[in-house]
Amino acid sequence: MRGRGGAGFPAGIKWRTVAEAAGPVKYIVCNADEGDSGTFADRMVMEGDPFALIEGMAIAAFAVGAQKGFIYVRSEYPDAIAKLDVAIRLAAEDIAPFRIELRVGAGAYICGEETSLLNSLEGKRGEVRAKPPLPALQGLFGKPTVVNNVLTLAAVPHILADGAEGYAALGTGRSRGTMPIQLAGNIKHGGLFETAFGLTLGEIVNDIGGGTASGRPVKAVQVGGPLGAYLPPSMFHLPFDYEAFAAADALIGHAGVVVFDDTADMLAQARFSMAFTAAESCGKCTPCRIGAVRGVELIDRIAAGGGRAAGPLERLPQMRNVNARPRSLEEEIGLLTDLCETMKFGSLCALGGFAPYPVMSALCHWPQDFGLAPAVEAAQ
Amino acid sequence: MAADPEADFGTPARHGAPVRLTIDGRAVTVPEGTSVMRAAALADAAIPKLCATDTLESFGSCRLCLVEIEGARGTPASCTTPVREGMVVATQTERLKKLRRGVMELYISDHPLDCLTCSANNDCELQDQAAAVGLRDVRYGYDGANHLDAPADVSNPYFDFDPAKCIVCSRCVRACDEVQGTFALTIDGRGFASKVSAGMPEDDFLNSECVSCGACVAACPTATLNEKAVAEIGTPQRAVVTTCAYCGVGCSFRAEMRGEEVVRMVPAKDGKANRGHSCVKGRFAYGYAHHGDRITTPMIRASTADPWRPVSWEEAFAYAASELQRIQATYGRQAVGGISSSRCTNEETFLVQKLVRAGFGNNNIDTCARVCHSPTGYGLKATFGTSAGTQDFDSVADADVILVIGANPTDGHPVFASRMKSRLRQGAKLIVIDPRRIDLVRTPHVEAAHHLPLQPGTNVALLTAMAHVIVTEGLADEAFVAARCDMDEYREWAAFVAEPRHSPEVLEAVTRVPAANVRAAARLYATGGNAAIYYGLGVTEHSQGSSTVMAIANLAMATGNIGRPGVGVNPLRGQNNVQGACDMGSFPHELSGYRHIAGAEGRRLFEGDWGVSLDPEPGLRIPNMLDAAVDGVFKGIYIQGEDILQSDPNTKHVLAGLKAMECVIVHDLFLNETANYAHVFFPGSTFLEKDGTFTNAERRIQRVRKVMSPLAGLADWEVTVGLANALGLQWSYGHPSEIMDEIARLTPTFAGVSYALLETEGSLQWPVTEAAPAGTPVMHADHFVRGKGKFVITDYVPTDEKTGPRYPLLLTTGRILSQYNVGAQTRRTRNTVWHEADVLEIHPFDAENRGLASGDWARLASRAGETSLRVLVTDRVAPGVVYTTFHHPETQANVVTTEHSDWATNCPEYKVTAVEVSPSNGPSDWQARYQAAADRARRIEPAEPAE
């Protein structure tokens, strides 16, 4: 079972780390802060079968020796909150002495990042923590903590009930079992489809989703939330598999699939990802805090025709070291590429680190939307 | 390894097993837990950094310190990555260069560019790192979103906050949290809008919870938080390490100078008392050194009704000497005496007592410790054998239970309080015994397990009740007692405290602390692991002060909490050198090193060295001197660095004593209250103007180093030498180090101390002997200094100062963070912005009964006298208890305090005075008359034309 929150880290290793960590106090934390655009699998589970989640948490607690669990759910899910509230009370006796407490977020996307979530749970500002130390060793209130996504925990009772072999028989490569894929955006048959890993992206979009709702050709598919890569139909052969996606500079994330038809402006989509990151950045690390804002500004300049004349300050004679000549579109694109590299490798967490995926995939596959010559890949 | 004590290795030192790794091709071995960043810095391969500094835990926000590690994905931050055996690290690759330059390019796209006119020019880590990464072009331009028009907050009197220069590294926030423990700062907003905020967005620094300790200013890598003085003067050109002259913590500072001007005082990172931290007083409140009130010329007058007449040093010495000789000729050898100062150096204090013993020919020498920690000296000597605390400050980091009694560390000893709070945040348990709800009882991330708000004056009853619980519940460490203490005395003591009349239930009527809480606190102290007691003047300044000290020592011995790190009995000394002043033989009955004057062996040693014969009879204590003066048999006094009229109890009695004398010599920085009744004034020198040593509360001897010339031409020790020579003593000290050599020669516990050793060791904790050449951090490790620890029976005897219908409330007194004692220094700094007058804290119940509201003037009257001050209605004090500070002469809180004192040492009972509080229209008649008289007494004749 690999964590379904997005990183795909094996849940068993995480649990073993917590189980073997020293100390009498340990926690189970369920990340139900489902903030990615076009995702709703967590909500469906919590509204439809909250006991699966509660049972999964109780099993995890038993496995690692935790006394207490928290479900951190986003405030935008009032029905899920109400359902969980009742379900936790109904299950209290069955899971005792393990106890579960429901905590409601306050609307910050970054609190879906596990260390921010822990800070938020502790009553602190939702700011990302550096790792190490891993939450498995020093998590909530500094104690060993399992942080798992709703889907991960809700799958646990089924794996135990049906046996590990049965679950592992599904899927492909190192991506075993099933994934609830969420189809959204401009798609004919939107909704939640749980299926084994291994279908191609084309099968998911066209066979299950039935193509676009508008009936126009698909231009791009964004997989894995607002910071997932945009993939053109030329990549529909990609199997739904963590490694295959990673090899194509894309990610599966929480398995949200958002479809765009040929009217989409991919520069605007690239800008959106930078604007989203700027809006949701916790502000701790420099590449994300300043980089996302510069990214928006840069893409706006490119949209306005590319290039940049020297600013009034740069033209001052006192500014001896400044390169005061105008910058070309190619230089601006080069700067955007460098910025994406700085953010990808320099950011503290996946928010700033993944913001470059939609930007660079848009730039790579649809250069004409950025005022450049069309890519040669169309001829593949 | 870099030798620079101020070098910054990025993350704190660790102490694990050795780990070997390779950094840039070089083999490095560091302790386990060390960060890659620190390992690299130790190997002279410093990695660029901005958010990391080795006084704070790593944070990982700036992303300049990325490295490549073989076998690891991506580019981890070196500050948050611990070393592993066999790790291979590259700190400089093309990829890393590009990444770092990319990060720096982002920083500079939102930063002012006028570095040359910036107050941190050439003292700015952003500037340094921009240079280090080779940034040459900011391709984003300078027209993007920015914070450059953010307004500066200049509300703090000592430092400015300019958010336009902020790089949001959170070093200030983390310093406030981790180092100071106040949690006043935070990051407000998120993303690009993230900004440092002192509390709520509408708060400025001055109105926030900021205590102005300066930790944030020290931590700031840019000019965002910078000293106003640096902006005004410029960056320093040299630094001299010296010791703070305020409280007994003894913080080590770098006096950063430009010429003879102090640019700023920066806490020394390798200071063993303060470990790089400071408080608002030591860090910023040195402006008194140049205050216009400083007197820089000696002055004399025949009568206190005359104005002062400025004279030369020679004339002043000659006049003072002739007066003292005349008085002794007329009234006898015992008619004069001296008072040494806990504010002055060991060397100066030693000289004053030497002047009295060898020059005046009597033992009428006393010191201001009389009115603060004399019971500590008595009590700890009686029980343990040494008149000093048992631990070093580092010891608190090993404590599991901390018992604070009669001390308010966050106000009185703020730097030690921060170290204590750091340990409490790690989980140590806290017991507070104090009539007031001091800040420690509940402060961010710290909450006392037990606060026992006892009635003032009932310390002994409460401690006996705790001992009762420990003995009767079988919680005593009898194995320790059997091995280390006199068992017969223990049994006698145990039987005494076990008597039913000493149970918490019976004594609840006296202490007014619920018995269950006393029992719980006693159990925690006895069974919670390493338990350490820290106490202050709330213990000593009582009629049973010495008994309380011994009751504390009993508790520590009975539970085995003596002789190792993490435990002990620790007096928090009020003044910078109160320990040293006591060590140096400032008491009338003791020579330096606490040897009784009646002891022939010790006395002979001094007689041989000094070439005089000494009076074997103990001399007069301060209160006895004043009594004798009123009686007409004590006529002359030399007072160095103490304002007895303001600081000693029962002001009217002190006044009568001073008025009855014929020659009062005051040696001070300012014309203090005592000087109003003086005939000779010797202008003093500040700690910045002289060489010497101070000894702090942990027995740590530290150098005071001269950074500027004495304003009056002579350092204090030179003045005492001048007076001594005018009396015919022929002293020829060329430097204070020669005085220390004499101290070492004559004082066994100082035998190994020399300026040369202090230079190499930084500081020394006495005893420094052949057996302990590098000093003694923890005392009584294997055996007590006196041999067997002595249990002393401490029977609770209520004070004679009792409430009644006329004086129904109990007044207790204390200090506040921003002011220091009688305020002679702090009132002459911008610290007054926090505390411009003493106020009376009164419980809402008592206030309402008297028709008083916060801000009203009230009359505060006792059997001794009355004064007026404004009230603050607060439930910090219990009903029936009122509290004030004694920092301001306008209030003269000691007009109210009485002459009751400790049975053993005469330490005044400042902490218990029966009073009544009633509405008032303003200052009392006495205050008005006093002020008029003081103004008259301070007149100075116009200076004569220069010859």
C-alpha cells in the first residue's frame, strides 16, 4: 500500500518507523484536508463510509501503539464533518481505548502538507516544517506520528479483510491495488471511478470519461491537482502508474484528473499555477514566497508580448552594475525556466516544489501559447 | 577550527559519538547529530546561509545552504540534514551555484539597494551572501511587487524595526521563542505578505509583549532590526569583552566601541553565565554613563547647608583624611567606618575593607549585602560550610523539578530566567512559592505545576510543612543523609518537622496555602528527579531570613538534592558583585574568604602582609553604625557606591543617623539621596571606565575591562588608594591585577586566581585552588565543605510586624525588569519609557473597599512613615497583600518599611510591612518637603576660573 495522498510513500514502512520509535505517546493523524482542485475522493469516503476510515485508523493505532488519533478535515466539507462527528461517537466504544478527535481546518491549502497540518493541529501557524526530523519520529507535539491520507487509511480494513495478496494482485509495476480516480473539468462523465492502477491516461479520459463535455477535442489533461503537469493527448499512452508518470515529468498525486478542450489558453493555466502558489504559500521558504510572485509577473510580461525594457531604476547612472539593455522574449522564457528550477529544487515542500510542473509542462507542450514556435513533438 | 568566539557555525553544537564524513573531498569528524552545515563550517568549507545561526535550532527556510549528497535525492538543505557515517557531501557544484544565485536573485528583487547608506553596511549577512554567491544581475528587474514602502517601527527606544529590509528568515521570531522565551514576535500573514509582527498587526514593538532583551536584534542578519546607536554612530571598530554591572547573573558582553564611545553592548556567545543572551538593562541601559547628572569633579563642603565646592582630587583627599583623623582624635578610633559596594569590583571592595581595617584601625566595615543576602551567607555557611550557591547556571539544564521561592527571575534575573524557561519548556516541572502571581507562574509554554501563594512572612512555616510531608511520607533520601550529613542532627530535625503541629493542614492557618497543594509540591520536589531550588530576596529579607535559608538547605539535604548538576541551592544575587563583596571581607566580623576576624591565624596572615595590627573585635553593621550615629558616638563614614538613604529601611532613621555625622564621604556616580547629607563627594567611575573583576551568583569571577577613560580622571580603586595614602598608608598599586594578586595571596578560595588565568580561561568559579585549578562549577560534590551537612532546626516564629485594625494590609516590595534597585542608573536611561514611577499593586477586593481605581493616588502608611503613589488594581496580589517597587526616590518606598530585621544578620524585613492604603490627592507633605530639601542640598558653587 503506497500512500494515496500524493507522495506514494509505502504506508507499511511509515508505520514500522512509528512502531519502532521510542516513547509511550504516539499519534495517528488522518489528513482529510483535501484541497486539490478536481479532487473529491476523500469527501466521498467520509460522507459515504466514514467507518472505513475510523476502522483504518484504529488498525493503524493498534499496529504502532498509538493512543489517540486526529482527523484534520477541511472546513469546506460540512457534510463530511457532520457524518464523521456522528460516526466517531458511534464507533467510540469499538475502538476504545483508542480515541479519535475531529479537527476542522481554516481554509489554508498548505495545511494539507503534512508538517503544516501538524503545526495547525498544534494550534500554531500553518507553516511547513523542515524534514528531517520525519513526522514518523517527531510529529504531532514532537511525538512519533503516522500521517496518512483518508484513502490510505480507508483501504486498510479491506486489505486486511481480503488479504494482502488479493490487494497486491491488482495494479501494475510498483503501483499496486486500486486508486479512486476523480474525473473533473471539461469531461462528459465526471465522477469517481475506483480502478486498479495500470489503465492508460487515454482509457481513463476517453473510455471512462467519454471525452470532453463540450464535444471539442481534448487539449490538455492535468493530473494530480493544481500543481500536476498538463499532459497533451500525445501522452495518452501513459499508464496510470507512479513511476511511469514520474518518468514523464508528471505526477499522479491524489488522482484528480481535470480535462481541458482546445479552447484552453495554456499560458493562462501556467499563470494560474503560479498565482495559486503565491496565494497558498505559507511564506516560509524563499523560492516559494518570492518566486511564485515573480512567476506571475514574468508570465504576465510574456503574455503582454514578451521581452522587458529596462526599468527606470535600472536606467539610473548610479546603477553601474545593472545590465540596462532590454531583455528578449527568449531571455524572459529562460528566466522562467531558471525560476522553475530554483523553485523545484530549492523549495522546502511540494507546494513550491511542484508549482513548476504545470508551468514547464505547459511551456514544453504548448510553446505557441507563450509566443514561441510550436514544439516539434507534435510530429512525434 | 576557527578561534573566533563570535564565529557562526550555523547550527548549535551537538555532543554525540563521532561521525566521519567527507565534505568536498576532505574527511571530517563531528559529533552525531551535527548538521552538515556545521560540519562544513568546522572544516572551513562554510556553506552560504541566511536563516541559520548557531544560537538557534535549524529552520530550513532560506534555501541558500542546499548541498548535494551522494545517494540522496535532490538538493537537501545542509542546515536541517544531520551527518551520517560515510556521507559524501559536495557544497560547491555548478548546479548548486545556479540554485543559490537563483534564490539570491529573488531576495534582491525585493530589497533596498542603497547599501552604502544603510546602518548595517558591512555588517549584513545578506550583503555577504550576495557577494558569496556571485550575484551580478537581477533579471526580474526592480519593478515587481515588493515591501519597500513598509513603514519602519521606531517605537522602541533602543532599536528600530524596518520591515522594508526584512528577508523573513524568522531568526528574530525564533530568537524570541527559543532564546528569550517570551514569544512576543510572530509572522503575520502568509506567502508574499508574510511579515514579522510584534503581536497583533496593530501593535508596535513598544506596545507589544516584547521585553527588549535584544535577542531579535542580535539574531537579525540585516539592518531590519538594528540598534539606534549603530544608525547614529556607525559600525564599531573594536570590541572589548567585559561583564555587565547590573544583576548577579553576570552576563558577559562585548562592548563594541568606536574610539571611546560605546556603539553597542552585544552579549558574548561564549559567556558562560549568559550563553549569548542579554536583557534590556545590560544590553541597552548603559546611557547613564554619559548622563548630564554625572559628577566629574570632587567636591567638599563644611556643612550640608552649604552648596558644594568643586575641588581638586588632592584637596578632596586631604580634606577627607583630615576630617576622619580629627573625628578619630576627638571621638575615638571606633567613631568612623566604611561601606563597600556590591556594585564595585572585587578589587575595589577589597581595598575599602582594607582601608577600614588597616587605615581606620577598626572593623566598622559593612556592605549592601547586609540588606539583601547576608542571611544567605549565614545560612549556607552554617549548613553546608560555604556562603555561596552550590551550582553553576548551566546546571538548570539538568533539573527535572525547579522550585522558585521568593524570587521573580523574569524581572530580577531575566537572562537566567530565560535559561530556566528553556528547561521548563523541555518538560521540567515548576513550583513557585511567592505571595504574588509572578510571571513564571504562567508564561508562554510554561505553567507552574504548583503556585503556593503564601502570606508574606510565613516562609519558614511553609518549608517546614513541606519537610513534614517529606519526612512523614517516607520521601527523604536517607541513604544520602546517612552518607553525607550528621545523622543525629538529621534525626532530631526529622522528629521536629514530623510533629503534628508542622503538618500542612495545621499550618494552613498560618500560610493560607491549601494543605493539599503543599503536600503535592513537597512530593514533587522529593520524588520528581533532579530538584533545584532557586531563591531571592523574598527568602532573605525577613525577620526569619537566615532560618528560611537553612530550611531550604535542610530540604535539599533531606532529599539528596546536593552535589551534582541539576540540583542544589541557588541564591539569585541581586547585584552584579554581591557575591564578590561578601567574599572580599566586607562584613565587620569576617576577613576575605569568610574567616572570622577573631581567628588569630587568619588575622595574622593579613597583619603580616599589610604590616599593621588588626582589631580582633568585629565592628559595627550598617544599622548599628546608624544607631551609634544617632547616639552621638559614630561621626564619620566613607560610603562607596551605595545610596543607603534610598535603599535601606526606615528612611527617617537613616536620615537621622546621617545628619548626626560630621563627615559623610559619598563616592558615587551621581549626587544620590545620601549625598544630600554628605560633606565630601568623590565622583565614581562606571564599569566601563575601569579594570577589575565581578563575581556573579554562581561564584564565577569574570573580568571587567576598561573601555573608556574615567570621566573624573580616576577609577574607583584609585580613589580609595588616594584616600588611603592621604591617611598615610602608602599604597602603591599600579593596576587592579596587583590587588587580585594580594587577594589570592590572602584568600584560600581565591588561591589560584590571577588575571593571567582569567585571560586564558575566560572566567573562574571559586574555589580555585591547587585541588581545583580551573575552578569549581558544582560544590559539595563528594562531601560538604564543612564536612558533614548540618541540619538546623528552624522553628517558625511570626514576625513582630503584625497587621491590625490600623494597618490591615501587608506590603511586600520587589523589582521590575526595566529598572534596577534604587534606579540611579536605569532612571537615567531611556528605560523609563517602561516604568516612569513606582506603582502600588492592590487586589480588586481591597481596592474597592477603599474606593481606589487603577491610576488613583493613594497614601501608603505604616508605623514607620508614609508616602503616596499611584495604584494598579490587579489580582496578581492576593487580598490583604499590596506590592510596590523601590526604584524611584520620589516614592521613597522605604519611608514605609520598618526596622525589623533578620535575627541573625540584621538583614531588613523589607518584604513584610503592615500598612494601610487610602485615597490621596497626590504626593505627601513629607515627599514635598524632602524634594525641596534635596534640591537645596544639591546646589553646586559655580566653578572657579581655571588657573
